[in-house]
Amino acid sequence: MHVSDEDVRGKTHGDFTTNADLAQTIKFAFRSNEGWTRLSNVQMECLELMATKIARILAGDANFPDHWNDIEGYARLAKDRV
């Protein structure tokens, strides 16, 4: 039996529609906060990318190290530019 890349990715990342719903909910909360307007584009982008990773953690495999590594990487990118 052939296992598709999509099946493998689905186990670690979860369903794409679920991910999209979760990520957009998180991003909406970010954008709705008055502090959002004080952020640089880099900070906004890093937070939005983290939101996507958080959605993958919630919808998929929370023990998949890449999710956590990516969040750490985005935080470092923002920190290095402060």
C-alpha cells in the first residue's frame, strides 16, 4: 500500500481546512489588538507564521519537533531585528 506525502503530512500537520480555521482565528485576534499597529512588518510576519505553526500543533502532531523548531526560529528572526 502506497502512503502519499499528503497522508504523511496530514498526520504531522493535521487537516488543512482545520489549520486554516485555527490560524485565521489566531491571526484575527492578533490584528484586533491595538498593540498590532505598533509592530514592525518583521514582527507581524513572525507572529503570523507562528500562528500557522500553532494551528499545526493543535490540529496535527504536537510532538512533531519541526513545529516547535520553526516557532523558535521565527522568534529568533524577530529578536535579532529588535
